[in-house]
Amino acid sequence: MRLARLLLDHYRSYASAELEPDPGLTVIAGPNGAGKTNLLESVWVTVSGRSHRPATDADLVTHGAPLARVRLDLAPATGGDATEQVELVLPGMEPPPGLRRRLTVNGVARRQASLADTVRAVLFRPEEMLLLVGSPSERRRSFSAARRDRMASPACNARDGSSSWVTGTPKTAITASPMNFSTVPPRASISSRARAK
């Protein structure tokens, strides 16, 4: 599957934005502070449940907004209309009463851990190069964290008490990286491509 459309409402620096990347490679480029990382982070937070930057849920919501909403429309890699819709709602500093973090897939509430059955993402940041050129302790720490995350996944086969992993092809895979995900022009151009709601 591929990301067919990304919709943001009150996510970090975006009051409202819509991005429809073309199939294949899209490059996100723009000056510092234009919101390139915020776009990638919104996809990563929705799929993984956490930001790759230190942040609370309220930090991800535009200042003064009661909530943020991120919606990913996923389509088959071969083309066609979106078949899966993943939506994340994040409460702001002063959310409406009773509003909590909520994740839905096609309108059905889901736990973050179960989302791995529907969609997967890979985030590759420049810091990841430290795995190749950095110290062995960095590699061990990274692989231990990846194994710990994988073992906590519902895809882990723990029925027999072993630590073996269920293998197979994921239903959906999204690659989100500054090198190969999407490109968005500077802020002024983003608003011309994005449609306000």
C-alpha cells in the first residue's frame, strides 16, 4: 500500500493541510522551518504511536487548538482509490471534556499496537547513519530497542513462550524518510497546493 493522501488539522505548524503525493518517489524540500519534518512526523506518529522527537501529545497540537487530527488515506501500490483510512486524534492543552487520544482504522477504534497488522512505516533520519559509522554500543542499543518493540507487537508469536517472530508480508507498508518519502515546497507553496477545509 502507499500513502495516497495526508490530511492535517491543527498539527504542529499546520492549521490545515492536504498532501496528495504522486505514486513513486516524492521529495520534500523547503527552507528551514517550513514544516517538512512536521509532515513526516505526522505520518510516523499515526503509524507508530510516538514521535521521533521528544514531545507529548499536546506538543503536537497547534498552540491554542483543542485537538489535532491526522488522517492517512492508503491505496494499493498498483494504483486505484484509497482502501484504508487511518485517523489519529490528539488532545491539545485544553481539550473538550472527555476527549482522549483516539486511533481509528476505517472508522473503527483500534489500539496502537494492533495497527501493525494494517500499516507499517520506516522512518530513516540522518541520525540513523550513526548505526553505520558510530560506536558498537549505539548499534546494540538500537537493535535492542527494535527487538523490544517487535516483541511487544501483536505480530510476535508468544503462544509457545518462545521469542520467535511471525513472518509474512505486511498488509501495508509505508516508507517515510527525508530521503525517499515526499517533498513539499516552501511554506508559501504548501498553502497553494494544500486545500483549506
